[in-house]
Amino acid sequence: MDIIENYGILASMSWNSNKWAGEPSKEDLNRSKYGYVQDESHAHESLNFGHEIFPPEEDGYYIGYTPMLRKAPAPDKSGSVKIIFLCSSDYKNSNRKLILGFYGNPEFGQNFPRQAKHRLYRKYDGGNIRAYPSDIIHLENPLLISNDIVAKNNLLPKDKKISQRGFNYLNSDNVYNLISVALTQNPNNTKLRAFVEKFPALVDYINQKSNVEDYFDVIKGYSADNLKDIAVLERKMAKQTPEVKQRISTYIERGAIAAKVKKLTGYRCLICESLNLNPISFKKPNGEYYVETHHVEPVSSMKNGVLSMDNLITVCANHHRQLHYGDSTLIGQTDHHFVFKIDGKKIDINKISLH
Ligand SMILES: [Zn+2]
Ligand SMILES: [Zn+2]
């Protein structure tokens, strides 16, 4: 996928003990790192995530503010910006930096006066970013960021550091990665999910991405070498992306259950055998013959028992690839047989069982 530069902006704002849905505390104002907030005892960003409480403008927009965009960014650079992430340093918590949410499909680069009616709008009379309330997402579980985290997870363009005195441009990969993390950490945020659905490229990215962290999260503490653990893994992976499911399936295909299955079939490729070809591959240094295991019913289907032993068959490396990437379909099965069609040929294989 092509990377789009300047696809997003990361901008900071003063801390607000009322979650940016109400007035800041006295201490918030005193501790702000923006001098004018202290001087004026006023933070324009105080209502940034009050979009569920306070009225939008007549044109449907809700207005927010970030001190970082007080000076409008160059229009030729910011024309492709689709999202503005808002972060702040939590002074009560050793100044850790958190992304609290974002404005999707934003407008910015000018001052927007608040004209809707609300008592607080007299004091908070305008801002410099705006978006539709449905595209403004507040994260109950904010995302912790640091230069270290950002570098490790491709959350900023290469070699960039989090800006202290301005804002950062983000490329599309950075934006997608941030949203993936936001989804992982806020699984029940239906507004966030709905927002993601509106960006097909983002949905693709999230699905294709090797979500290594989710994978390790699922397998943590569970080995693939006993049926009890495998049953747990099967339950835990139900909610995972197809990519993660695929990784878990590989984990199990390589696990000790797989080792038992290999022993049971005598390290033979069951497809080769059914084609009257030599079913035995090369010998490994440990004296065992090389063979691979494969889940017949794809793990991503999440059908019951998909991780159980009788959904595994042993195949040679070549047939394993063909099952995944070649012209092969499972055309039927009984309690004891799988019937495949591979390259137009019908192939009947006995299911593996302990008995
Ligand atoms: Zn084979
Ligand atoms: Zn496989």
C-alpha cells in the first residue's frame, strides 16, 4: 500500500482533569506548559471532548482547539490531513504523554467562532479545529506515547521525535498504526469502530498487518502441546483479526499436538500417499522425517473444533503450499474422511484419530 505523507497531525493541548468535557481545575491551569494558559487562566481546549454534552454549531460541526495550530499550518503541506490526534502530558502522573482521542475529517487553519448557545460558550467562544461529532473520538483508554514507543511501533515518520513546541505530521502508516493500537486498547468503543469502517484502506491495513502483539497476547501462557490449552486458545482467538488467527494456527501446527499427529501418521504426506507418490520426505538431523501439519478447516473460519486434532493432517512442504496457495478445495468430509479436489483430482484422506 502506498504511504501518504502528511495524512495526519499529532498536536498537544493542556491537561484537563475533567477529560476535556468541562472546565479545567485551578491546578490544571497553573501546571499548563503553555505560558498564556497560565497568564490568562484560560484554556481554550477545555471542551475538546465535550462533543457528546455540548451543542454543535448550526452547520453540524463541533469546534475544538489545540494551541499547536494557533499558527495555521501551510495549506500546501496540510491539504491531505484526514485526522488530528490530540495528546497531553499528565502532570499528575510523571508527565507521561497520552493521546486522548482525535478529530477525524477535520477542518483547521482558521479560527472558528462558537455561535451555538451554551452557558460555557461565552467563556469558550471559539477554536481552531472542527469536525462532525460522529468523527470526534474520545478514547477512554488513552494511548501512552514516548519517543521510544513511537520509534518501535512506527507511529511517527522515520527518525522523527514527538514535537515539544509544535506539532508532528504523520504519514498514513503512522495513522493506521495509531488507530490499530486505539482499537486494541478500546475494544468496546463502537464510535471508533464505526469511524474505522468509513476508511476501507484503513480496514485493509488493519486486517493485513501482522499484529504480532495481539498474537503474543493470545498465546501467552498457553502451549500448543495439550488439548486443554488448545481449547483455551480456540476460545481466546475468536475475537482476533484473520491475521492473528493465521499466526495462532501456525503456532499450533508447529506445537506438540502437531508432533503427536506426525507420529501417528508416520511422518507421511497423506496427499502424496493418496496419489501413490513417495509420502516420506528427507530425514532431519534428529533422525525424524520432515513433514508439516495443516488445518483442513481454515482456522479463520472459527468453526467449532477447528483447532482439534482431527482437523489436522500431515503433508509435505510442497502439498502444504498447494493447500494454501494452489487450486485446492475441500469438497466434502465424513466422520472419518476428508475429500479434496486438488488440480481437478479428487483426493480422499483418512482423518487422524487417537483410536
Ligand atoms: Zn505431498
Ligand atoms: Zn496449513
